[in-house]
Amino acid sequence: MHNRFLKSFGGYWKYKYLTLLFIPAAVYYFIFHYVPIYGVLIAFKDYKFSLGIMGSPWVGLEHFRDLFALGSFWQVFRNTVTISFYKLAFGFPAPILFALLLNEIRLSFFKKAVQTISYFPHFLSWVVLGGLAIQFLSPSIGPVNIIMQALGFKPIFFLGSTEWFRSVLVVTDIWKELGWGTIVYLAAITGVNPELHEAATVDGANRYHRMRFITLPAMAPVITVMLIFAVGRLVNDDFDQVFNLYNNAVMEVGDVLSTYTYRAGLVNMQYSFSTAVGLFKNIIAFALVLTANALAKKFNEYGLW
């Protein structure tokens, strides 16, 4: 054991400058991601701000029992899973397909221009993008509805319709993250040995065959890992997106766990109850990651560990 420790420490010392670069990230995650775990105790206490976490009375699983007894919570939970599933079904393949298409572009200038334009929305906040979406989808002045009226269709209040709101969330999420999501897949594509494509071309393979039998298999490890992460986010949601786009008219289909927690914790000051909601969500997410990783390892050799 002692020799193993010295061997491991020797490796860190050998690459001491790289280790120094790693330390700030480790400190950041420790302070802002591990130390706050102490606050999970609030979910099992009747938290009073004046008493502090340790001084507040212990109530055990009372908040979880109250949580599971609320019909409104299960409605919010269904909304979260449904919206996340739609994003997984339509949003996850989008950057993969986009990366494959970008890889086939031979004009370097055009390729870089498309990449830059597609990356740009990622760097804008949902406050800005939400405002743009509201204007574009406005039933009176929005370009989308103006075009629909010109084609003979009736205008639709997309952000005020329970039938369309979830679709708006999915489409705007793809719009924002499509370009950024392709970075990982393009990196995987650039790692493919060019000689494989040359040999396939000599054997008569066209672009579609090379994409299917060379490029996609080379992307399989990255796709598997990203899919595991995506499955783990099924019970998570984008608070900034939903908060800037939803309204009272679409609460029935648009209210999700993060907005529900926000109202319970910050608006109604039910800190213990909102912590219980967050802890329940994180436990489900952790279980989904474990399950997805186990299934990935069962069907292929790729996974997180």
C-alpha cells in the first residue's frame, strides 16, 4: 500500500506543472459543489433561518411524505420528464447529424461561417433568446405568424397555447445548443484515420457508405457517453429557458421541477420543502445515470466507468 501511494504521488510530482493547472478546478468543485452538500440536511429538518441548519428541529421524512401526497408535484414531475424526453428524442440526434453534415462541407470558408453562426446562440442568455423568441412568435407582429397569415393560415399564440408550448421549448433549446453540441462530435470525427476513407473510396464506397461504416462507428464511444449524460438529465430542466418563456396560460404543461422549487423555496420561503424536491430529483438523476451506464456496458464496451 505504501509503495502504491509513493508511485501515485510520484506521477503527480513528475507532472507537477499540469497538476498545478488542475488545482484551481479541483478547489472550485470542492467549494461550490461538495461543501454545499451539507445543506441537504435541510430536507430532513423544519428549517428556521434564525436557528440555522443544526439548530432547526429534525422532522425526518415528513417533507417527502408531504411532497408525494401533492397532486401538483406529480403534475410538475410529469411535465419535466415529458419535456426532457422530447428534448432527448429530438435534441440529442440533432448535433450528431449537424456534425456529420458539416464534416462533408469542402469549402473551408463556408464551413467556418456555418459553425460560427450555429455556435453564437450558445453564448447568449435565455433573457435575450427568450425575448427574441417572444417577438418572433408573437401572434400579431411575429414574422412566423405573418408568414402563416400570408399563406392563408390563422395566427397561433405559440407561447400561450398548451398544445404548442412544449414544442417551442424543444425547438428553442435545439436552436441554442445545436452548434455548441457539435464541437465534441466534430472532435471525434477529426480523430478518424484518413487512410480508412481512402481505402474505402478505392473499394468503391460513396460518401454515405463512408459515413455509415467509418465515421459513425468512430463516434460511437462519444455518442454513448453523451447519451448517458442526456439520460441522467431526464428529470432536470433548464430553469432559465422555462422561466423566461412560460406564463400562467401554459402552467399546466410548462411548469417544471425547477420553477416549482423556485416558487416553493424563494417565493413562499418553504426552504425545507424545496430542498426535499431538489434532493428527490438528484437521486432520480443519479439512478438514471447508473442504469444508463450499466445498459451501455451491457450492449457495448463503452461507458463512463
